[in-house]
Amino acid sequence: MGNQYDALAGFFLQVPIDIFGVFQTNLQHGRYQGHKAQPTTKGGVLIALKGEANFAYDGVSYLMSPGKAIIGGYNRHFEIAVNSAEFEYFLVHFLPVAPKEDKANLVREVHLLHIDMDAGLLQVMKQLRRYSTELGQIELLEKKTLFYQLVNKTLTYERYLQNRESHSMMEQTIEHIRQHYMEPITLEGLAEQHGMKGKYFSHLFQKYTGIGPIHYLIEYRMKVAYELLVTTPFAVRDIARNVGYPDAYYFSRLFKKHYGMSPTALKRGE
């Protein structure tokens, strides 16, 4: 994947995780060496709330101040140097259910990101603290749901910052695809809407979403087709036309390549 926010989003989509402690900590000026001798046993989502501090993972230092976040840091030697009179941060510990999987390597890396310190974020953190010691299954589910909200807010804001100039353009394109997926759409046509050349527009779109615009269009069409196949009585050829493919045979080949089964087999429940 082309960027860390997209790679992290893929990780949290694919890898089951467990949520552990939720903490809000205030440190005074000085050095703290809690994990200098022994490495950390959990990954974390860490958000700076007040003051300034250097967080060093295996000797690599990250300057933390309000609006900055770190995701990862599992199995790392770790220490903090508080530069200001005091430093406050919010932390949620997590770990992949199977931490030895290759996909879990991202948890060992340290990802310095940015987050919008808005009212929505503060509310999510407040609710996470509320559920931090609950033991009921519903409450544990709520805690995990809130954790994913926290991660999503962090990654979404980082994507916005890294694509600030093209953010509005990309969102307009995504909305256009969702509204007109059943019509003929080309890369050149999408690019022309913004007065750009296709190659550069495709580069910006892939940087923003992680995939190219035509790939995004195909993915969206296939998802709509899947829903229509399992929820409506329409024939495959009609569904193909409804998602922008007048050639039902081409649609069937594309659908099978995407889902590993033909649309007819899915419709029959095979």
C-alpha cells in the first residue's frame, strides 16, 4: 500500500484484535523509563492532550504534542522525556488475537499521525474511559466499537492532511462514481471534470483511496451487483446492465474473478 494510513486501515480491517487497558495519564517534567529494560507487551493508540514530550522507541524519538498520535509500538523498548512542566496523554492498549501473524507486523512499527482534537474525539475518549473497567459482553463490544471509532478518526484526519489540496476533488469523484456507476465512466472523463490529465488524476486518487479510480469503480459495481444478486429476483443480465455492463458475459467473468464464483452460482446459493 502507498501510505501508512491506508496500510493501517487495511490492518484493522483484516486482523482481529483484543482491547486491553484505557488510560489517561499526566506526567510531570522529567524522564520515565517504564519499558527501557523490558519491551512493551501491547501495541497502543496514544494521543497527546497537553504539553510536550519525546517518546523514544528503541532509541528513535518522536516529539509528541496536542494533535499528534502514535499507533503501534508493540515489543519495543520505550521511554519518555517530558519537556514541558507537565504532559498529558490518552492511551488504549491493543494486540492482535494472533500477534505472530505476518499481518501483525504493523503493530510493531511506530506510526506518527495527526488527529483533530474536536468535540467528537473528546466524546469518544470519554466513553472509552467509561467502559475501560466494564466486564459485560455488551460493554466489551461497545469498548471495541469505540476503539475503532478512535482509529478511524485518526486515520481519516491523517488522510485529509496528506491530501488537503485534493481532498474536495477526490470526495466529489467518489460521490460521482456512487451516483453514476451504472453509466459509462472513463478515467479521462473523471479527470476532465477537474481539468486534469488522466495519469496525474489517477495518481492523486490512488494516493487518497489506495486504489485507482477505475479499480474503485469496478469494486463499487461488484458490491452493488452482489447485493442485487442476493436480495432481488432480477436476472443476471438485468443486474449486469444495472451496474454498467451491457455485456452480461463480460460481467459474469469479471464477477467470478472478483468473488471466486459466477453470479449465477451465487444467485442459486451454490
